[in-house]
Amino acid sequence: MKKSDWKAMRDLTISELQTKARETKEELFNLRFQLRTGHLSDFSKIRQIRRTYAQIQTLINEKRLSEAKHGAA
């Protein structure tokens, strides 16, 4: 994920981030399916999507902790 994308993601709400995470997880599933069937040519894409998913989950957790600490804003 590029820095500009990362900064834009920080501005999203938790529900929007959860939607993004769900979409990323589906994309990861499809890539893994393609890998198993032999149709995937760019193997590095799996690592990239896994990393993006983890970054989104990190943002969700940060926002939840922030809300718990400071109250829902």
C-alpha cells in the first residue's frame, strides 16, 4: 500500500475499514484459488494482498483502542 493510500485509509471509519478488509480477504481467497488451480502468474500479489489486509486490520484495532480510550467520537 502506498503512503498516499495509507493516509487516506486513516480517514475512513471503522465500518468502512471493515468493508475494505472484507473485500481484501475475498481477493486473497480468489488469488489462493487461482494459485491452486495453476492460473496465477504473479505470485507476489498474494504477499502484497496479505500485507494490505494486515495493515487494514491494524488500523481497525488502532481506531477501536482510540475510541475506547477517548470515548466514541
